[in-house]
Amino acid sequence: MEKIVAQGLLYDFYGELLTEHQRKIYEAAVYNDLSLSEIAQEQGISRQGVHDLIKRCDNLLEGYESKLHLVERFNRIKDKVQCIDVLTENEQISHEQLRREIKKLSDEILEAL
């Protein structure tokens, strides 16, 4: 399941860099959860061809991430926003401490952008 989520995130960020044919097959496999055989039949190519194309797309998407780190940056920012949510729900924290913590987290978010 975790691999599918990772594939989906990579595709969300870098999918537009794939060709239309690659996107169509990758979406069928990752988003529509079609089998290799189903995709092969639908596209008129071999099952092995579908497998190879999906593998090639995975490698391309991972390569883009290793160079650009957009998903990594997105996840770091998301974690900081979740920390802000937790802080705002904490009734034990003083207003001044809450302000300092949110300011620190927002500065880290802006730095990551």
C-alpha cells in the first residue's frame, strides 16, 4: 500500500513530464489498479511491454524526485502544518508560547519554499 501511495505522489508531482502514452498506462496501473494483462489487452501491446513501461516510468519519476526533491519538500511542509494544527488544539500552551512556536514553524515553511 505504501508503494502505491509513493507512486501516486511521484506521479502527482512529475506525471506531466511523462509522454501521453506513458501517462495513460501508468494511470491504468496505479490509479485504476488494472492488471498488466488488462492494460496490455486494452492498449494492444504485450503484458511484458506494459510491465517494462511501468518500471521505466517508476525509474523516471524517482529520478526526477532525486534531482528536484519536490515530494520530499512537500512532505516536510505538510508535517510542519500538522504541527501547527496540534499546537492550536493544545489548551495547555500559553498564547505567547503558541505565537513563538507558530512563528518558528512558519519561518521553516517559508525557508523550505
